[in-house]
Amino acid sequence: MTLAIDGADLAAIRAAAVAAYPHECCGLLMGRHEAGAWMVEEVIACANVAIEPARRFEVDPKALIAAHRAARETGRELIGPYHSHPNGHDRPSDHDRAWAAEAGVDGEVWLIVPVTQAGSGAPQAYLFEAGDFRALAIAARA
């Protein structure tokens, strides 16, 4: 099980994490799923509208609606969100787990970027399925 993403897109996500620090950045991954691989074809940076942006992320609802509309129009899928963990780790937080379970987002891929004042760490991808997150490999998309 793999998340395939272009190196330039991954670099842009990492740069967004650094720019947003000490707050969490967030956005959406668009593409398609085929044969155990999620292929990222577009990365959409979104405003974090969470009440506590240093501790949580919430994708701007207008951007989420626009992404769903674009998915219908283009045949792409909304694969899932990405966000950063300022001064954190590359694993889903307890809040991430609770939110994903409550929202019922089975099948979504989450990409998490740890970031500190010194810069971003290596991103990690997860598949949320059956109430828990499972790590995915990240591969360069050709």
C-alpha cells in the first residue's frame, strides 16, 4: 500500500508546513486509487480555520466543497487531507484519531509533516480504515 506523490508536490507541502509554523498547515490531496496505490495528481493548499490552529487543523469548508465539486467534474477522487504537526511527530495525534473516527472517513489517506522552527521532517502517510490509521509507504510519482 503506497501513496505516490510528485517530489515537487511533497516539497511544496513541506514548505507550507514551515511557513505556517507555529500553526498547523493543511490542504487536500486529489487523485485516484488503483491497485493498492493512491496516486496524488493535485495538491490543494487550504486555509486552516481551526479555533486553535497551533494544535488542530480544520480545512476551510468552502475549499472542501470546491474539492468535492472538482472531483465530480474531473473524475478525480479526494484522497484525503495533509497537515503539519508543529513541534510534534509524524504520527496521527489522539485528536486526529478521534476526529477521523467521528467523521467516518474510512478509506482516506492522511499525510502528516512534522515541523519545528528549524524546518520540516520527513512526511508520513497513513490510511484510515476500520477505526485506525495504518502507515503507508511514500513513493515518488513519475
